[in-house]
Amino acid sequence: MVSYEPLWQTMEKRGITSYTLMVKHNINPRTINNLKHNRGITVYTLERLCTILQCTPNDILKFIPDEQK
């Protein structure tokens, strides 16, 4: 599973809101919704977020392995 928890922390550190991503950087509101619900995004979107936030993918997402039973 992928978690975008690091994204929200990075955005807070940089003083960037979801609204700023949508209005100033033209990130689609559906993409913001996908991020909030830990749904998939494209590599292109990941690259754009890294450029906007001046960070690496590790500052955007983290991988959480499924628990094995």
C-alpha cells in the first residue's frame, strides 16, 4: 500500500496548501482527492509534485507492505 502522509508534512513545511496546488500549479482537484485517499497517481504527477515542492519522491509517498497472515 502507498501512503501520501509524507506529502502533507512536506507541504506544511513548505507552506503550500492543496488550494495552492490546484490554483497556482494546475493540479487537478481529482488528483488531490486521490492523494487524500491514498489512491494511485501517475509518475508524471509525482514528478510535478517533486518539482513544485523541490523534494524527492520519498518526501511525497511511502510504501507500506501488506501484512502477511
